[in-house]
Amino acid sequence: MRFALRRLAFFVVTLWACLTLNFMLPRMMPGSPITAMMAKYHGRVTPQALQAIENAFGVDTHASLVTQYVRYLGDMATGNFGISLTVTGEPVSQVIKSAIPWTLGLVGVTTVLAFVLGTLIGILGAWRRGGWLDGILPPVFVITSAIPFFWIAMMLILLFSSQFHLFPPAGAYADTLTPSLSWAFVSSVVRYAFLPACAILITSIGGWILTMRNTMVTVLAEDYIRMARAKGLSGPRIMFWYAARNAILPNLSGFAMSLGFVVSGAILVEYVFSYPGVGYMLLQAVQNEDYALMQALFLLITVAVLVAILLADIATALLDPRTRAAR
Amino acid sequence: MAATGLSTGPGQAGPGQLPGMAGPAGAAPGAWAGSAALGRLWRAVRSNRKAAVGAAILAVFCVLAAVPGLIAHDNPEADAYPRSLGPSAQHLLGTTAYGQDIFAQAVWGARETLIIALVSGVISTVLSAVMGIAAAYLGGLWDGGLNLITDILLVIPTFPLLIVLVAYLPNGGLVPLIAVLVITGYSYGARQLRAQALSMRDRDFLEAARVRGERRLYIVFVEIIPALTSLIVATFLGTAVYNVLAAAGLQFIGFGDPNSLSWGTMLYWAENNAALQTGQYLWAIVPGACIALLGAAFALLNYAFDEIGNPALRPVRKYRTRHDA
């Protein structure tokens, strides 16, 4: 219980730090980027929108920093994130709502897939220590971990889109379709998501394999494994119920955490494929100097990660009594 | 080992994703352990195939970065040659849509990429060591405060934070880029070093130093830091890989100096000119392959040091037990 409270306190402090960072950054930066942005947008958006930005970022205002800060915290707490300039005049919360499902669908499904496949391969690799799987995996992982995400995405486009025209290079579904639950639309979404999903899978699966394999190698040296062998238990039974079961904890807590990173996990892949998710939107916001949208997205990403970490910590404490006792 | 409840796993964004952070090596204590550890590292590089390959690739790139003019005689600047040529004897890898020689660009690009990796890697590692060891050694309020800062930076998603920070910086050059990489990248190493330094606090050799009446600074620099050499090296290599990739990513989306000569910037221009759609494949393939090679060099070294530090992970000869049959 005390442990949960401590983690909760950390959650609140980190959230506060992020909010404050968001508040301070535009006010501290040299060359006042906000003023520059205002000048650029002058005449292109409504005076009300400009006024809203002035209020939000403390330009031309006589209110003290403290007053601004209190109002800012109030706005964030009530979900009033301001007006987006990228999608002119729409409230930021509305814009974000349209992006979230795409990211959750693409990155969420891929994260689960990478975890399941990676863990299984890691188990097999460690079980057949020195076998062919164990021989090729580490070097392959070293290489995939060093390749830039976005470059893999580009190469996939080059191969499967430019050369063989198997999959579309950009977007989330065919322009000719309107979103609905029809077969045509759903299959189009799957087709468009295939290449980005491959790019994420290739780069993220290695971490799961390596962690699982390394923990499993350590667990396999334990006495209770020898005991299980001495009892004459079958290979698969020892592999899954004695070794993997005890070795999966780091991967499991990593998985809980990576669910939080789903929201921000594939910014560059989304960018390369112009996939209309949260990451692509964040970059759009930055390129259009849409600071209100950018701040809200950053906050969303951070909150997602914080919640996931909180859950991962609690799950680890529940699953592994040793982490509780160590405190 | 760690006294706080933050678990790190493969899903963690940031330097934590890389291999080599798994287990700190238990170095022998004492002042002489530093040079002994370095000697061991050198022997390891020579005896471990992964380490040797990594070191060789790194050496090649260092040569390219040091004397690019000797290797690529062509001019890497724009409009020097006819545009969009294919590979030929004059232009080994062809030219870009701006008439730059791709081979020359790739060779000259090594310099900035390596500078970013090494400088930001060294600074973040030093910061990790200072924050981590100070927190562990000073204890009490210092530990609480420093640790809180590190923990907060550790959980804020790194790449989005990088993007937000860079978004507010006026078109900066290398210095802001490196500063931002250091701020966002030091925390993982600091946490690991703190945990390891904490575990050493009550060891006999430190007790002996205290009884001898050594000063605090002496203990930190001559007793503690040498004993942490392998972990510090692992931290540096992990951070270097991450920074190479992060910097390339930022430059790729246009947050770098678009006139600089680096692999990330090359990719930015290739993407902006739809190099993949217009058949200028080499323009996009070459810089990406260079980044991957450099990253792989650091990752290989890292992986090798991990094996050296944790003997359980060393490759074993294939053996058969009755259970396999």
C-alpha cells in the first residue's frame, strides 16, 4: 500500500513537472518563437484565434506569471487546450480525438504482436542454447537495433510500393472510400497499415527477444530446472512452466510500459507513411508552429506513459513478492 | 539492485532499448582496477569477434571524418555536377537532384554525425556519472533531489520531448542539438550508475579508504569511478547509438541545419525530392546504410562488452542434453 502511494506521488510530481515545462518553455526560449509565429499567422486566422493564442502563451499580456500559470493549470485540468492552427479553427481536443484511433490501431496491434512473437522466439532461443536460432538472433538484433526506424520504412516503400506496387506508400485508407464498417473500407485500412506495421515490428521485436533470452538463460541455470529435469518432466513443460514462467517478468513489466509508449511510439514511421496518427500530427503541429496543438499532444503522450509506468510498477509488485520486500 | 520501483524493460523508449545495459560488470576494487579494467577492455576487443568488427567499422568512419578530402576527391556542395546522374566511374554512387556527388556527400557527412555521437555521448556519460555517483555517495536529501530529477527525465518520452525542445529553438546548429540530446539522454545511465555505486557503498575497500582518512573527492575519483569503468563504457556506447539515431531522425524531419553535411540531412533532402518515387534510390539508401553501419559499430561493441561483463551470456558451443533428443 505504501508502495502504491509512493508511486502515485511520483506520478503527480512528474505530471506537474511536465505541465510546468510546457508552460515555461515558450516563455523562456530565446528569440520568442511565439511572437514570430503570431506575425506569420497574422491575417490568416481569425482575430479571436490570435487572441486565444496570446492568452495561452502570455504574449502582450499584463497578467503576472503566477496568474498566467494558475489559469494555464486550470485550462489543462478542464481539457481546454486551445484552438488548433493546423486544422484552422478547430479546438485542439477535437483534432487530437481524430488522430488517436489511427495510432492505437496501428501501433497498439503491432506492439502486442511484437511482444508475443519476440517473447516466444526468445524462449526458444534460450532453450536451444547454441542452436541455429540462438546463433543468428543476437547479430540480427544488433543490426536491427542500429538501423533508423524511418529508414526501414523508406526501404519498405522502395521495395513493396515503388518497385512491386504491392502496398500503398502513404495514407491510412484509399481516398475514394468514406470511413464505414464495410468490407471494402476495413480491408483498405489493413492494406494501408501493413507496411508501417512491418517497419515497427522489424525494429521493435529485437528488444523483446533479447531480454527474454537473456533472462531465460539465467533462469535455466537454476537448481529447480535441474530438479524438474531429474523428475523426468517433458521438455516443453519445463520450458514453459518452469523456465519461461519465471523469466517472463522483465518482459511483462516492459510490455505494460510499452503500452504507454504506443501513443508516441512510431512518430517517424507515421511521418514517412503520412499515417494520420498522433506522431504525424505532432510533427505537423511543429512544422506549422501550432504550439497549442503541440503542447496538448506532448501532454497526452506523457500522461499515457506515466499511467502505463504506474500500472507496470503495480503489476510487478503484485507478481513478484521480492520487489516488495526489497524496499 | 535498484532501490526505487521504476522498472525498465524493452519497451522503454530511450537509450534503455539497447543491449549492453543488462548487467554491470563486477570490477575489481581499488585504484589500480581502472587501468586493469582498461587493459581488460583492450584484450576483449582483440579476442571478441563482435568487438573487433565494431571497432574496425568505427575506425573506418573515424578516418573518413578526419580526412574526407583524401578519400572523396569530388565536391560535396550543390550544383557542382550534372543533376540526377546514375552511378558511373566519375560518380561512384551518382549525383543528387541538386548535382551533388553522393559518394562525396556520404564521406563528408561522416564528420558531423560522428561529432554528434561522440560529443553528446561523452557529455551525457559524464553527466550520468556525476549525477548518479553524487546521488549515491552523498545520500540523504541530495540523493532524493538528484534522483527525482533523473527519474522525471527518465519517464518523459524522449523523442517527443526532443521534438518539442527543438521546436522552440530558433534554427539552431550543432550546439543546441547536442545540448538537447544530452538533457534527454543522460537519465538512463545515471540511474544505472547510481544503483551500482549504491551497491558499492559499504564494500570493504571504500571503508578502508575512509579509515585511511582519504578525502571525499579522492574516494570518488580514485576508488569509485575506476571500479565502475565497464558500466561507464556501456553507458557511453548505449548513449552513442541512441544519439546517432535520434540526431539522424531529427535532421530527417528537418529539425537540423538543412545546409549541413550529414547523413540525416542527406535523407531529409532525399525525402523532400521524392528520391524513392523518382528512381534516385542511392540518394536515400547510402546515408541510411551509413547511419545503420555506424550504429551497428557502437551496438556491436556494446554487445561485446555485455558478454565480457556477464559471462552467462557468452556464446556456448552447441551441446546436447538428453532432453533435446
